[in-house]
Amino acid sequence: MPLSDYVEEAFAHDGRERRVFRRGTGPAVVVIAEIPGITPAVVAFADRVVGMGCTAVLPHLFGTPGGAMSVPNTLRSLVPACVSREFTIMATGRTSPVVEWLRALGRHEHERCGGPGIGVVGMCFTGGFALGMAVDQRVLAPVASQPSLPFALTAAQKRDVGLSDEDLAAVAARTPDAGVLGLRFTCDRLCPDERFARLGDELGDAFVGVEIDSSPGNPHGIPRNAHSVLTEHLVDEPGHPTRAALDRVLDLLRTRLVGPAEPG
């Protein structure tokens, strides 16, 4: 069972209670799963977070915890999420309401776990939520992996980063201290290059965008439809660009939250 080593708890804020899965010791890293939910690949990423000396915190926002990545599971998760008022799917210039709950979870976990601050990793549907949480000074290591909201249908939606103007300005004001790491495949239509360009325009050098070549004929044979950098399309082999992206994420979390690795 993917979550058999995790403790299931409940966290409530502003009248909304959700399940949370936790494992590890040390500073907290909130891992926000992609559609269809906390899949085995998401848990495998969280296990790496635990292995470097942090507490992995996985909030259950949709889907079946531990369920496999599959078309039926994706549809069962996506349809309710798209009609939920908790998630901003199409509108531009808005922060999804669920981010406020996630910020409260982050504050709670920082108080509980200690350390200099917390890390946040959002993926796909939740990628932009890491940006929304970075408004909080406690967030020292925000990672937006293939942020896909709002759905990129129009030119305005492609450049939108899933935040209100106020939240984007707040993130920009503190990114010299925290910085934001973004990941995407170059041909990913769900996370278009215009979105990363906008983040670069707004955050300047504080935004580091890692873009992995998925164009036809790329040297690593990455499919054009590759999307999930840290999970489903990760090739865990030294020298592969997705493995390099994973290592970069883990190094950011380790450096900001735990401290530099011991030599040798």
C-alpha cells in the first residue's frame, strides 16, 4: 500500500476539514498532489523528501488516496474538481480559494515541525498553489511543477499564473529571499511557455524556470505529451534531465530547510 507508512490525520480551518497524510521528522514540506490525487508516484516523491530529513505532509484535496494514475481515476477526480468552488479553473487574475486552507495548514505544520520554515511542492492542477502559499513568510522553498491553472485556452489564460494581482505582488516582494523554482516540459500545452515567461517578467531572477526538451527528436526520447516532471514522466536515471530536475528540487528543499549536505 503506497501510504501504509504514513499517519492519517485531519486538519480543519475556517470550517473545512480535510484528511492529511504525514511521515518523517524535521522541517515540513507540503506536497500537493496532481490530478488524480495522491498516486503511488506522488508518494514516491514524498518518500524522497522524508529521506533527506524532512516531514512530508500530503493534503488530500481530490481523488482516492493511494489510487493509481489512470484515465478512469483522472476523470473521477477532474470532473468534481472542475465544478468545485475551491479551485479556480478558467478565470484569470484569481487565487483558488483552497489556497487559504493550504496556507493555514502550512502555518500549522511549521509550528508543529519547527525549523527555519517550510517547503511547498505543487504539481499540475495544484502547481500554482505553491505560488499562492509563497505569500507566507514561512514558505522558504516553493516549487511549482508544471502549474496548469487556469486552463490555457486563451492568450490571457496562457500568461496567467493562477494568482490574484495582490498575491502575485506579495510573492514578488519576498522572492529575493525565497525564490521560486518552476518545472515544465517544453511542449506541454497544459503549462505553456507563456506562463513561465510571465513568472520571469514578474519575479525576475528570483524565478528559476527549468524547461525540459520534449520536442520531436529530443536526445532523451521524451514524448511530446510529457507532463509530470517529478512523478509519472520521471526517468530515475543519472544524466536524464528529469532526474536532474528532481535532484534540483531536493537540493533546494535540503538547502533552504535542513542545511547543506555533509561532505563525503
